Amino acid sequence: MTCDAPTPAGGPAPAVWRSRGTGRRSTRTLRVRVCAALAAATVLAVLLVPPLVQLDQQAVDLAAKLLPPSWEHPFGTDDVGRDLLLRCVYGLRVSLLVGVAAALTATVVGTAVGAAAGALGGWADRAIMRVVDTVSSVPHLLLGIFIVAMFRPGVWPVVVSVALTHWLSTARIVRAEVMSLRARPYIDAAVSGGASRWRVTVRHLLPGVLPQAGLAAVLMVPHAMWHESALSFLGLGLPAHTASLGTLIQTARGSLLAGQWWPTLFPGLFIIVPTLAIAGLAGAWRERINPRRRSELML
Amino acid sequence: MLELRAITAGYVKNAPVVRNVSLTIAPGEAVGLLGPSGCGKSTLARVAALLHRPDSGTLVLDGRPVRRWRHRAPRELRTAFGVVFQQPRLSADPRLALRDLVAEPLRATGRREGLAERVAELASAVGLTPDLLGRRPHEVSDGQLQRACLARALVLRPRWLVCDEMTAMLDASTTAALVAVVEEYRAATGAGLLAVGHDRTLLDRWCDRTVHWETLPARARPAEDGQPAPERVPAG
Amino acid sequence: MTERAPVLSVRGLSVRFLMPGGRRVAAVTDAHFDVAPGECLALVGESGCGKSVLASALLGLLPGNAQTAGQALLGETDLLAADERTLARTVRGRLIGLVPQSPAAHLTPVRTIRSHLRETLTELTGVRGRAALRAAAGKAAERAAFPAGHLDHHPHELSGGLAQRAATALALVGDAPLLLADEPTTGLDRDLVDRTVDELRRHVDEGSEGAEGAEGAGASAGNAGAGRALLMITHDLAAAERIADRVAVMYAGRIVELTDAAAFFGAPGPRHPYSRGLLQALPDRAFTPIPGLPPELGDLPDGCAFAARCARATGACAVPPPLTGTVACHHPHQEPGPRAPAAQPLAPEAADRA
């Protein structure tokens, strides 16, 4: 039978194009932009405010203690009359430093341990993962307190404490990723192509898990910030005169009962907003590295 | 000579997917291994290419029994095999451009001189354009990627080729093109071939002889009996 | 077959992808075809030619960066214009049954085949109640020749062939007038390919003959009972030869030949040089590849996309050939009679006809 659809072809390609799913994309873009703006504002504030504003965050003004927010002090003042906005920015600076440093350390340790376990396999894998299980069976905060207590209060003990309690999850993620990649035929092909164990790990396995590890690192920054705040809040982290978001909330605890809300609210917001912004960006990143989305062209 | 003797292999203890299978490939011979999907023929191919350690049985390569597999196998032995797998998507490191994919075995074995020329030569042999060589796997089609995977398998000039369902995902024209490349290489180098597949027409056309999975142990035994024990053959 | 209204009527279907950087990829261009009740149309072509994109477009499963144009009428519904809600509620499963590429991956690994069938039955038909569902599940399995004894197995316990039957049984539940099989035979061995396509053929034939004797589930569309149509997308020419009534050959996003399967695989042979080359590449024929590589869909030439690989190409090929009769080519092989000698660059009578 001949074709029953003789085409009126020859003319130009049809002009009416329909799209799908544009609405969802635009809200996603908006979300990413808001998160990026907030994260950028956080970083800029932390980097630029201290050198630009030549004010002393430690300046005590007992005449102006516990003032509610005003034009002069947008976030109000604390119980010894220090400007809270300035204290919050400095606190955020310390918290972010601790968070980033701890997350980086934890990621490096976790990736190394996880990759070793996944790439070696066998009894080495079992031994390493039992150590991981043992460490993670101790409550994080308790372990963190234990580590901090061994040192003089300061920034680096807190970083070490947070890092040493947070590498476990990264190690697990990396190990699982490495194990799943190791079963791929392309690893077989590399082995057959004469690649050494080291080369297979470094050139084929690790780069494959780095996006996941990076994502875990980014998500860990807010987590580490919270951990630092918790330690400081308990009085175990940073010395009370060093402004960190945790110490700020801790010292403001008493005023809250007296109806003074600003010394707790603003530091609290300074923890929550960057946390959400970073988590939002990390979520967008996760969608990007998802292999199903990566090739949008489905050929 | 590549001899698989009474190979039993699998991934889970006490549940081997390959049981007591023997197969012999003469130098320069092309053997097609035909069998239904999931019967274990791919596992046998991996054992033959030193990629999977069998639970029992011996692999004798040119008269010498092989005792180590994967990374433990000496590099010259591992690289004597070129392997091509069924799914090009899974067989290519997604981060490497096709050029690096083909060059990877050269880099891994430290043969960097003349690398670019060797890659270019192979690319033209398998029909990849320079433009395609600069792309990463998700930017090319299955057929193009499989061409690159074949080029990678040939880049170290292996003495044996193991093609595990190399053309199952490909259209007729690409299949014919890749088989032609393999045959050209074999004609030039005298390499042996183990082609695993499930398409009898294709394997019959491609290979010197086609064996069916079901008949394997039975077929190999008489040959084994009739030959002198290879351990006694002085190794060249 | 022309006297009956087609089940699916595709007119000028085009799909393009907007890529980052403003690049446009023309995955499908101006596809026209019909599939009649009781007919099997095989859409063949190499990987990356756009045939899977075409299937996704029909099911409304294109990713967000895709744009479509043209019409794909299935009964009253234009599949390309329908919104997600319509597609989900009335089209997928009810009007189009999908036979998937890799059935084992298509089934939920933690649930039994019976539970799959039961869920699909509840979703697509009016059958309610434990006993009725149990009976209906058994019946649905029987239709796809899925052995009742394996109904309580999980997908990983099934062989490739049985998993394929289970997936087919699911596709048949909604009694859809159109079956869409997307590479149903990839990775199966030859015997299994033959069995699978034979079964698909049976579903097409049965749908058109004894439809009134069928299930009480026919509450869906008015088309149910008019006969089933099958659109099979495949790169396996042997499978296509076994099952198809008509063949559409796709190259670089365009349908370059749409013709009767018997003529295509049999005596006169294909008329488009590409189709001819594809057939000649089969291991039981010449086993010679078509020289060169297909063009990039993002960077198609202005004229005929095959011209660069074609022995018959001339200056005329700088203009894209329209689909005239059964073939879109300026220099097609002769229509009737024995094959013309191969090395004839431009046969005048062929040019006249085109």
C-alpha cells in the first residue's frame, strides 16, 4: 500500500513551537538566585565590614546597654552596650571560618578514608568501616566536647572537634560511590589497559566521587556552624569575649527572660539564613550533577 | 593459545554463574561464543581477559598458566587483551573526552611518545572525526562512543581481543563497520578473538567457528585429551 | 487499511532541544505518518537518529528544554498539545500502552508481578475487590502468555523473556488502541527476539479481530475494540522484518522512507540509498557498512542530510528532498522491477518520478 500521508512538504519547518515545563524552571532559577544573593551577601559582609567599618566591636558602652533596635544600632545593643550588628558580623565571621575549615578538613579526611575503603575492598574495607562505625556510635556532641576539653579554648580546637566528628558521613558516602563506580565496565577497561591500582583510584574513581564529596562538604558548612554554636553555647567552644554566633546567643540567654528579644533573635537569624542559602545552593548543585539531568538532550 | 580449562566462576560464594566450562582459542583464531542472555558467557569473557578471578579452573595463556587476575596480573599480560563491552555508556569514563579515552591506556602504561599520532591513526581507523574526539561521552551517540571504546581496546596492540556483546546496542551499519575494524586489525596483527554474542547470524559471519554455550564443556574435553599437557611444552 | 481511520496520525511532528549557549538541536523534523488499526509500523534507524525522541514526544515525556511542533492525533487528542494532566489521566496506559526497552528496569524490584498487575488494574480499569482483582490479574497475565505460576515472583527472579512478557502484560491492561514499543528487543537473544515480536504481532492481530470478546475493562476509550495498532521503534532490522506491515526509516531526524515492509525487505528493496545501505550492512547480506558517520543533529546540512555519505549524490542534493510517494530522495532507486545496477549516479527516469 502506498503512503496515505502525502506530505505538503517543501514549505519551511512549522512555526508553532510548544515548550514544556518552563514554569518550573523559572522558579528553580529564582530560588537559586535568591540563595546565591544571600550567600554572597553573607560572604561580603564577613569580608568587607570589619576592614571598612572602623568601629570596635568590643567597645563597651555601659550607658547604652540593652537598647532595642534603632537607627543608631539597627540590631540594638547587648548587656554591656556593644553594637549587636557589629557583634553578629564578627560572630558570623568566626562561625563561618570554623564551619568552612572544619568542613574542608572533614571532607578531606572522609574522602581519603572512604576512597581507601572502597578502592581496596575486602578485609581492608571491612576493617576501616568498623572503625568508622565505632567512632560514629559515640554521640557527636559528646565526642566533640571531649576533644575540645583536651585543649585550651580557642578557634582551632573547635575546628578539630567539629572535623573529627563529621568526616564519618563523608567517608560512608564516598565509599558507597566508589564501590558503585568500581563495578562499572570502564574500570575493567582501565585495568585491561594496564592502569595501576593507584591510577585507577586517582584518575577514574576519585574524580567520579568528587562532586558528591564537594556537595557533602558544602552541606557540612552549616552543620559545622551549628556544631560550633552548640559548643560555644555550652561554654566549651570559644572564649566568651570572642564573638561567635554561639557565644552571642549564650550570653543573651538571660535577657530573653527579661523580654529583650533582639540579642537572641539576630544572632539566630545569622545562623539560619546563611544555612538555608548554602543548603539551597547545594541542592541546586545536586540537581546539576545528577547524571539524569546532566544530559538534557536525550539521544 | 588461550585455553580456559574447567573454569568455575561467579560473584557470590557457592552460586557460580559459570560451572566447569572449557574453551580453547588458537592463535589468530576467531571464536564466537553464542548463548542466551544471563547465561554467564560475559563472566567467562571477563575471566579470559584476566578481569575476574575464577573460583576454580585454570587459564593457560601461550602455554603458561595464569595465576593472578586484575591488578595482581603482570601488566604485560593484562594489556595483551583488548576488551570491548556491551554498553558503551558504562564503559567510558564520563569525564574524559574521547581523545583521552582512547589515549588512556597509553598514558597508563607510560607510552607517551607518539601518543597523538597513535590516537589520530586509530580514530581514523574506527571512523571518528577530530571534532568528535574533543567531545565527552554524553555528547556523542552510542555508536560513536562504541567506536571510541574499540579504538581504546586496540591502542596497545593487544594479541587477543575480547568483544563482549560489542554490537548488541548498535544498528546494522555501525555493527558492520566495527566488525570490519576488528577484522582489519586481526588481519594486520594476527590477533585472536573471542566474540561473545547472542546473534548467531552475526557470529557465524564474523568468526572462524561459533560455539554454543550449552555445548561448551562437552566440546572442549576431547581437544584437551588429545593434546599434550601444556605445562610440558617449553614456553617461548 | 486505508478505509479505516488511523489510530495515530502524526502530521509535521518536529522536536528540537534548546541547549545551553543558544544552540538548537533538531532531533525530529517534520515527521508525517499514520498507524492504522491492526497494523504494525516499524520505525527503524541508528542510535541517535531521533526515533526515541519521537516516542518520548508521543508520550509527553520530553525534558524541559524540548520544544515540539506539529500534530499527533490519537483519536480526538492531540498528544503534543495535551497538558500533563490529560496525558496522565487519559493517555498513558489508556490510549497508549508502552512496551519498554529494558523490562527488568521498568518493573519495581521490590514488588511481585501480581502486585504490579493489580496496581495497574486498579488504576486503569473498574475492577475492584480482592477476588476480582486476583482473577483479572491472572487474566491479564494470560493475555501476554505470562505463566500464572510466576505471578508471585519478583522481577529479578524472571528471565529476560518473562520480564518482557510481564511488561507487555502491563502495557495491555488498559486495552489501549495504540501500543508503543521502544526498542523492545534490545539485549535479547535472537530466539527471544523472535518470540517477543511474534507475541507483539499476536496482540496487534487479536486486537483487531476478536476485540468484542475481550475484557469488561473496556470502559476507557471508544477506540477499544476497533483493533490495536503498534508503533515499534527499533534498530533491529531482523525484528522489524518479522513483525512490520510498514517500515519508516529515520535518518538525522527525518523520515526518509515510509513504505510497505514486504517491498522494503523483499523484492524491489528499499528505494532510499540510506535504507539500502542499512539493509546491506546486515550480517546475512553484504555486511558492509555505510561509509562515514551520520551528521550532528545540532549541525545539520542545509540539503539532504545523507548526501555526504551517498554514492548517488549530485548538486540537486543541496536542497532537502521532500517525502514524495514513499521516499525522500532526489535520486531514489527505481521503484518497480529488478534492481538497477548500483553505479548509476542519476537515472533519468528516477529523477522524473521524484
